[in-house]
Amino acid sequence: MAKSSDQNKAFGWAANDKSGVLSPFHFSRRENGDDDVTVKILFCGVCHSDLHTIKNDWGFSHYPIIPGHEIVGIATKVGKNVTKFKEGDRVGVGVIIGSCQSCESCNQDFENYCPQLVYTYNSRSSDGTRNQGGYSDKIVVDQRFVLSFPDGLPSDSGAPLLCAGITVYSPMKYYGMTEEKGKHLGVSGLGGLGHIAVKIGKAFGLKVTVISRSSDKESEAIDRLGADSFLVTTDSQKMKDSFGTMDFVLDTVSAEHSLLPLFGLLKVNGKLVALGLPEKPLELPIFPLVLGRKMVGGSQIGGMKETQEMLDFCAKHNIVADIELIKMSDINSAMDRLAKSDVRYRFVIDVANSINSA
Amino acid sequence: MQRLGEKYQSVEAFGWAARDSSGHLSPFVFSRRETGEEEMRVKVLYCGVCHSDLHCLKNEWHSSIYPLVPGHEIVGEVTEIGRKVSKFSIGDKIGVGCIVDSCRACESCREDQENYCTKSVATYNGVHYDGTVNYGGYSDHIVVDERYAVKIPHTLPLASAAPLLCAGISMYSPMKYFGLAGPGKHIGIVGLGGLGHIGVRFAKAFGSKVTVVSSTAGKSKDALEIFEADGFLVSTDEDQMQAAMGTMDGIIDTVSASHPILPLIGLLKPSGKLVLLGATEKPFDLHAFSLILGRKSIAGSAIGGIKETQEMINFAAEHGIKAEIETISMEYVNTAMDRLAKGDVRYRFVIDIANTLAVTRS
């Protein structure tokens, strides 16, 4: 296994403690091994998980942490065993960079459920390397975990698809939401995940209702994102009228919230997919599950094959994220705004053009 | 106060009812309606004692209407049929389970899932469309629309078939719907009581591998020797539970009291499903991570539709599946309820109505 080398110096922005404040950080990447692709990073999306991790919200952060797992760049070096990519190719790296490659999940192309999954950042590889993410100038990744970025998909607004996009695409397929046009999908939370879910849902021919705490985003949801309707959870009459009308609900909200009204919105046999990663347990009411054979399921990103399929699908249907492009030096204020959900709908760092001047 | 429809209740009936939330049952004379065109009058032969009967007698769900005649695991013989009845004849042995009517028009009803119709009518303590309250199977006869009855094949012994009408279908339905029935599948069954023990028998008949998960180590012998489960886990034994993590395709949880589900989610393989049958008022704690990290899910299930109940009965007849029962007299029922409350039954009480009810009428 290739080891870190002074020859492969790298530079990024890291958090050093749970204040989450990011600052310049010099480190090195491993030398490019036979199966590796070295990627010069062009853009990196800012995922809410990045914020949770740098603040140690989930309790397993190991500092210093360079976050970032929505990476788009150019392959600058490929190892001799690399067949899928060549220098100069536009590539993507998402949430995972390693797995055991021999368990049932890996063999079924669902590396995301491998018990020995290695995340792009805040993780340790089997050779002991501490992995650092995409808020940096380059990354070295095993070819199995590199994606081909399709022509027609812009690097900047396509970057968030590598986490947000696959996080909604995978459960939509697995839980049967894409099998029949005309089914009714509720998208709870209109943020990074939610807004892409609306676009992908419409591309699959679903009727889409956005479910939100406030009406602020209503006209955007309908006029720009193409949602069919908008439901404010505090409008009890409208909620009641919508009870039993949805085949599926994708819940992207990570803040504490009640699942009871979401179950109410589902038809009999309806499915609620929980994607948000809250700090504390949610309350699960049992009666609605039993009386209506309803279900709550989880999902985590997607396998590599599926992620490629999703990128190709989005390229075909012109689905990209709605982004606000920022400089590396703006990252801390962007994180403050993200904490208040003040972004429409994903920050993307223009890494290549701003990392060195930072 | 006479409810609308009561003036049409002209046929005398006799059963045992509770008058209040003490749940104490005693003889009760009442009346049933005349047999409608699409209905049958059924002499009750046996009635299973379901834990729901006990919950309802004690008004634990705060919706009990007294006097309350429970019983929704009814096996009987048809004694009279309305002129439009086509599926049954006089003398047929039939079963009636937990519902005796539904709206017949909604999507659930049209898809043979009357059990999920929001207007389904319960066999007892339910309000019939004519406004009268339904009295259940702890009685000498019932009147039921043919659509909500199933035929009992002659190869199934009647007394041990009774629990299939609620416990049986409650286990059969989710095993089929959630894809857990069949060779290569490993099912966990939590709780070895009325539902659990029948579930083990169905699962084995499907060819699935079955592990019983129980808080009572003493049930291990029965689980393995009588019901032929492949394994037994004591849920409070951390080492056993840890060793079994990530091994099950699905778990059917029959426990009705509030209990931690995180250890059960841990037993599931990736994409595994935990199906809850016991509806508790108090919400459970849901650790979203536990579902997200393995694409696992938690669902509920409630009995099954009538068509599926018939399919289940036929399957049971074909595979010789019956409940493990303790047959009791009508008089014994209060003692049986006390024992049921303590889990002291192996594994379902069934009341021999035909032979022991009439004699209690003084």
C-alpha cells in the first residue's frame, strides 16, 4: 500500500477542534499507487454533514479534519492498473473511498453498506492513514471509488450530486418510488437534499409536494424547482386535508422534529424514508405503522455503480444543484449561514481558483 | 337507550360479557339481528382467547363499550344462510376473525386489504353500520356477511384452527408481504406467545430459518423441540444478542408492551426489516443512524385481508399447521384471563363453546 510522502504535499483548510473554525492546513497525500487516481480538485460542495462533523455533533470526530465529500476535479495521474480513467478526465469523488470489496454488500455494488466502509474524511484507512476530504487542492483515491463526470454536467453545480444527489436518488429507487409515474412523493425539508429530490422526483414523473415549516420557500419550490404543491406543517387544516394522500415521504430534516404528521400524510402501505441524521433519537409513534402498514426506512448515499448511474441520469435530465459559489476564505461565514439554513441551496467552494490565495 | 337498528335485533343470543373495566366476564343474554340476504347465522363451536380480548375487557385502549362480549378467533358451523349467499352452505365449518365488515369501496377494500380500511368494523366492540355494537365469539352464535368469513377445510382440527383467525393471519401476512417467507430467509420472531409460536410454525413451513428472541430463557426447550425453531436468543443476554448481530433478513415483533428496539435493529442484516405487530401508545425511540447505516426499516402490520386469511387457512391445512392450545370451558374463562395476564399459557386458550357455554345459562 502506498505511503504518505513529502513529495505529495497537499494544502487544505481544516478544523482543529469542535469550534468548527476552519483554517489553512498543510499535510500530504499518499503517493499515487497502481490502483489510484490523483485528482486536482476544482470544486467541492459544502454538505451539512461537513458542519456536523467539524462541530463533533455526532461524537466521533477526530481532529484535525478537512471535510468535503462532493468533489469534482481533473485526473492528473493514474496508476498502471487504472483502466477506467486517464489523465485529463473530469472525475468525481463522493462520500466513500474504501470498502472491504468482498462482503455481500460490496459484491452487490452496495459498498455504502459494507461494515468496513471508509469515508472520504474523518476516517482511517487500513494502512493507518487519516483521511482528509475535499476542501483541499488534491486527493488520491482508489479507482473503484472515482466516478466519471459526464459531459454536459457542469463541475460546479454538479458537485453536490456526489452526496446530496445520490442520497436521494438511491432510496427513491430502492423503496420503489420510481417504478410508476404519477405516484405522490412528499419531500420534507427544502435544503441541499430536498431541492435535488424535487428535481429528481419530477424527472421520474412523480407528483411532488414540498413539506416545510414555513411558507418562505413556497414560490421558489413551485415556480423554480417545479414542485406540484407546497405544504406548511403548521397549517393544521391543510395538513389534515393532505392526510393519507402520499405514497412516499423523503424526510431530509436533521433537526429534531415529529414524525407523527409525516406518517399521517402517507397512504396505507406508505413509506417514510429518513435521511436526516439528528443528534438525538426521534420519537417513533407505533399506531400509524400498525394501523396502516406504514414503514420508516433509512438510506445512506448509494453504491458506486448506482452513483454513476445517478450522475448519468442527471446529465440526461439537466439536473444540477442550485448553488452559491464561494471562495475558500469564505468558508467559515458560509458554515455560519448553513447552520441557520441560509443558503439556496448548496454552497460550493471554487477550490481551484481560491485555495492557494487563501 | 335503544340504538338505531336495535329494533331489528330479534333473535335471542347467549354469551359471556364484561360489564365494566374490571374485565370480569359472566353470563349475558342479548339478541342478534335477523340473517340478512348476504349473511349467515353461525353456531359457534370454538373461540380462541386473544390477548386483545384482555386489553379490551380492561378498557386499556380507552374505547371499550360495555357490556362487552369479546372473541375474534371464531370457528363455527353455518346454520342459516341468506338468499344471496353463494360461497357457503348450511353445515359448512367456517371461521370468522377480527373484522366483520368494511366500506367495500376504498382502495384497501378493492385490493382485498379490508384490514386497512379506515372504516373496517371489528367483530366485537365495533359499531355495525346500523349503529348496533357488535358482540363477539364468546357466544352461542353470530351473524356475519359471507364476505368476511372463511372456509375451514375438513383436514384442520377445529379447536386448534381457531387461533389462526387472528394470531395466524397476524404472522402469515407480514411474512409474505415483507418477503420473509421462503428458503434462504432468516426470520427472527420476538416473543413466543400466542402469535409467536404460530409464526414459528408458518416460517418453518415456508422453508425459512427461524430464530426465536425471548426474554424468557425457559421457553427455549419448547421453541427448539416442539416448534422446531432453528435458534433461540435470550434478549437480555448481551453476549448472545451481540453474536447474532447482522444475521436476520427480517424480524416479526409480537411483543405488545413498550420495549427497546435498538438491539432488534442490530440483529438485522443490511436492508433488513423489523415488523412491529404490537401497537403501543407510547412512542419508541428511533435512532435514525441505526436505520440509515444499514438501509434498514421498521414497519407495522395488522392481521390480514379476508382473501389472504383464506389463503393462510388453506396453507395451514396443507402443511398441518395448528396452534398449540389449552381447551377450556366457558366457566374457566376468568381464570384463563388471569393466567393470560401473567403469560401462563402454552400457547393459546380456546373456549369449547359448543359443549360448555349453554350449561352456564341458569
